[in-house]
Amino acid sequence: MATQMDRNELDLQEQLARIRQMGVNTDKAIAEMQKTRIDTKIVSFATVFQGFIAVAALLGAGAAIAKLFFP
């Protein structure tokens, strides 16, 4: 006769396999987030600088329009 595993034992093995797979997926996600964070740091400085330039341009245009209409 073949020995059969208890259904609870099968569920436990399945849960352990899923937990191990989640650990692997978590490690991959953390590595990807760290890579993305490094890329974002480089982009964020350029974005902030461009934002300052845009605000300066809008203030300059607003001052010119105000001077034109309210001398």
C-alpha cells in the first residue's frame, strides 16, 4: 500500500512554498525600488531646477503684463 500524506500536511507544504516564493518576490521588488530611487534622485534635481525657471518666467511675464496695463 502506498502511504498518503495528510491533507493538513499538504496545505502546510503549499503554504511554506508560497511563503518562500513571496520572499523571493520581495527581494526582487526591493532591488527594483532601490534602482528606481537612484534614478529618481537624478531626475528630481533637474525637475526642481526646471520648476524654478518656469516660476521665474511666469513672474517676469506677470510683471510685464502688470506694467503694461497698470503704468
